[in-house]
Amino acid sequence: MIYETQVTKIGPEAEMFQAEGMLIFFGDEAPDTLADYCYNIDLIPSTGEILPGMNFFFDDQVFEIMAVGDVVKKNLDDLGHITLRFDGSTLAELPGTLYVEEKTMPTIQIGTRIGIQ
């Protein structure tokens, strides 16, 4: 496991992006313009590179990582900020986005554990 944290707060509009197959995570210092749309997480740095073929976990649900934007690790480590796309894309079009396999998105609650392995 190179990364593990938990959801601490859910913005009132966070579920809005699920219709587009997206989730936005941010540490507790999310800018006011984004805070309502984010799932807040404890800011914990990762301990290794994030690579395609690894797995992203939500409690016991597993999603294979398909593509990794250029600044995903830096944003995650520095800000707790990451956008997850559940579209199965193997090409990282956006630098701050992590792309995972396309399947039913997880249900996220306060206390949901997320991780990368």
C-alpha cells in the first residue's frame, strides 16, 4: 500500500460529478470555490510512484488504475487533491486526473477508507 487515508467531510455538491463519472478529493484546505464539490480527505503523502496497473481502493471495492496524469502524485502529496475518472481511459488527458476502470462507482461516506496499492 503506497497510499491510505479516509474521507473526513463531504461537500454538499460532491455527488454532482458522479453523473459524469468523476470524483474530486481534496485535503482540508480546499479553496472555497471547490470545497462544496469535494470529498475532503486527511492529507497524507504517498510513499511511492502511482502507476497504471496498480489498484485504487474504496474500503473493499477495487478499481484498476488505467492512466495517471503528470501531476497526480504531486497534487495528492501536497494538497490531498486528486480527480478520479471512472471511464477506463488509458490516456491521461488531464494532468491532475487519475483514470480508473469503468464500472459502478463506489458509495462514499464520511469514514470511507481510500488507498492505492
